[in-house]
Amino acid sequence: MGRTRVTLSGWELDNPVIPASGTFGYGLEFAELYDINCLGTFSVKGTTLAPRFGNPTPRIAECPAGLINSVGLQNPGVDHVLAVELPRLAKVYRKKVIANVGGFSVEEYAETCRRLDASDQVGILEVNVSCPNVDHGGMSFGVSPQAAAQVTKAVKAVTKKPVYIKLSPNVTDIVPIAKACEEAGADGLCLINTLLGMRVDLKTRRPVIANRMGGYSGAGIFPVALRMVYQVCEAVRIPVIGMGGVSTAEDVLEMMLAGAAAVQVGTANLIDPWACKRIIEDLPAAMERYGMDSLEEIIGGAHHG
């Protein structure tokens, strides 16, 4: 049987399959369906410093190859996550998790990460720089190399855990932003977040989502995500967690050949709650079909052809 173990910043995972933030909650609902300890790890629901109710409804729109969401970082706030959600999770999940962090200012990112850094249950801090930057007219931190680097430096200054910056694909060129994060001290990168999209209701002739636009995710964005992972892995030396439309074991292998050290699965969890379990179970057979003995040995293989 092929070796599925991978390593992220010194943290060894049994396999590279990681449910993405916002698609797995805090794991408890999925733990009622199967033993979630089979996962490499998972990224908990995006956490901000203060509790957030999120955006107005409706905030979900279905698409032929995925969905559009504009949830708006609804979460109970970092103190509740530390005091309630993580201890509750510890009863069913024995591994460390990835803590996904959102923010609306550099100071907020840093303070939220500082508090999460104290938790033994957190293995990696995943900093989502796709959040609006209120200091610069609501523009995302992730569209500017300078702003992304500023967040990276601020978080690294107050934490000891590995910091992975989650990048937005809604840019002309993602590579300069990835390189800026690396130069600012990021331990790794996660990409891609959702693409900007929308739907219009033919009956009402109005946008389906209250915020008009939202993040498009699902199988339809996989080729775009794969391309961006490939480009970023050509340009940086730090680990990359690839995501965007991953729904099969073969998708995992493609992402890793493009350079990803591990892979997150998002929308597939909302379509099929057993998606990650199925992918993990399918991996050894998929590896055997393509003559792969070890997943770590195939990372970046598409760059050497």
C-alpha cells in the first residue's frame, strides 16, 4: 500500500486530506457520521476577534458546478472558540486542527492569532487575507502584496505556531502576493479561496444573493486553482496547501503534482458529508493505478517534466 503521510512545517499528517474552513464547522456534526480522526486534520470555521452574525440572507446560490456563498464570517468569536468549541471538539478528535482567522484590520488579525496561539489543539494558523481591509476602503488585504505582507509580519510577531496565509484568486497575478508573504515570514500558503461570482433570479430579475455577489466554489474552479497552485509553487520555497474544487482522490494527486504539500476539500463536503472519508479511502488505489509509492515523493512532480 502506498505511503500517504505528508508533513506541514514539521507536523506529520496521516494523509494530505483536510476539510476546508467553512465547510466542516467545528467537526462535531461530521463526527456523528464517521470517525473524523481518519482526516489528515481539518480547518475550523473562520474565526474573528469578536462574534459576527454574518451577512444578510439569502447568502447561498446554487450553480451547476458548485455554489456561491456570502456568509460573511459568521462565528461566535475567538474567546468562545477557545473556551467552548475546541474543548468540545477534543472529546471526539484527538489531533491538532488548523485555525482559520479572519480580520478587518492588521491589529485584529494579530490579536486573534495571539489568542489562538496559546491553544495546544491548534497546529497551524491559517490567516485568510481575503477579508475586507476597512483601512483601505474595504479592499481585501489579499489583493495587495504590501497589505498581505503587513498582516503576515504582524501575525508572525505575536505567534510561535506556523502561519499559513490563505490567498485570494481575485487578482491579476497571485505570484507577487505569494512571494511578498514568503518574504514577510509566512511558513506556508493556502490557495485558492473562492472566485467572485453571482446569480440572477429570472423570476424576480434581481441578484439571488442579498449582497449581490459572493464566493464561487466547487468543481468548476478546479482548473483555475490547479493553475494558481502550480504558478505559486514555481515561485516560492515554502509549503503550499492546495484547494479549490477538489472532490476526488485523483484531484488530490493532481494538486500534489502541481506542488501542493497537502490538499483542502471544501464544497464537496456540503454536497456529500462523507466526501473526505471517501477520498482518503480511495487514495491508495488511485496511487497504485498511477504507480505512486509515496505522496511526499510526487509533490511538485509536474514541474520536472
